[in-house]
Amino acid sequence: MTVFHFFNCAILTFGPHAVYYSATPLSEYDTLGTCIKAALVYLGTALVKLVCLATFLKVSENDSFDPYQELLKALIGFIDVAGLYFALTQLTHRNISQNHKFQAVGLGWAFADSVLHRLAPLWVGARGLEFTWEYVLQGLEANANLVFTVSLAAMGSLMWLRKSKPRALILLIYACAGILATMPSITSYLRRSLGWHLPEVVGFELSASLVMAIISWQLFSACQRPLV
């Protein structure tokens, strides 16, 4: 039963990444190399973030919300944006379109994040003797993170790769990118300051990811239309 629970949680956590790759044109255009490159850039970015967090953040004695520490975390979190910029603009990609490039980069980035942050807890905890919903919720949280990451990569693609876009949408594109980049700080505020439990936070993340995906898709589609 414990192994069965582990595999169920692992499929819920990592399965959507494989489904996304195989069910979209990413598999047809053989973008696996781009996904792997993005994952490696994520690992380097995560190492830089870890060093910055260990250097500048103090160890809190309680789990209360500290605005100064969270602001510092949010600023350090923008290292992810720099990493995405590098992955989208500096890496050499096969002859793939802008539409497929940001999806491949976002998918590889999100998969590496799930492996780094969720594989070990799953392996240790989901094989326990007692059933718990915690790892099911973590799997759903990984799905929301996948949507957030691909949406952020889409906004990055519009900001850094798309030269001609409607001026009226530029501010909205940057605003959406800012919200997506600071989502970890938002969820931290909900947990620590408002006292939300994991099911409530995951419900918020799933709802927010759906809204941001729709907005990102609409913005990307609007920028693909020829300017009049």
C-alpha cells in the first residue's frame, strides 16, 4: 500500500510534465534538448539562490511572517527571472519557433524544480505506514507550479524576444510577469501571516494558475496578431 501511494503521488507530481511534452507539438519538434538545457540552467540558478538565501537571510526562531525577510526573499527570487532570461535568449536552440521555445524552457524549468524540491520528500514521506493527503497536495502544487512557470516563460518571451507588440499591452505583460515571479512570496504570506493551511494554499495556487494561464494565453495571442 505504501509503495502504491508513493507511485500515485509521483505520477501526480511528475506525470503532467510528461503528458504536456507528449500531448503538445513539443514532442513533434524534438525539443527535449531545449528542456534539458533549461533544467540545467535552473539547477545553476537554484544554487545561486541557495547561496544568496544562506548569506543574507536570518534563521527565524518562529514561523511568523517577517515583511523584511519576505521582501528580501522576493528580490532573491528574481534570480529565477534572470535564469529564464538566459535560457530564453542566450542558449542555442534547435530551429524551433518562439511558441515552442518558451514552452520547452518553461517545461524543463518546472520539471527540474519538482525533482529538486519534491522527489526526496516523496521518497521519504509517501512510503510511510500511514496515508496522508500532504503528498497528494504537493503533487497538485507541482501542477500549479508547472502552469505558473510556463506562463512566466511566455511573458518573458514577449518581453525579451518579441520586438513588435501592442503598446497598450506592454504594461500588462510586465505586471503579469511581476505577479508570477512573486507568487512564492504571495503564498508565503498566505501561510504565515493569514494562517492558511496547505489545502487552502494549494486551492489558491490552482485557481491563480488557471487565471494566469488564461491571461498569459490571451496576451500571447494578442501579440501574435500583426500590428495595424
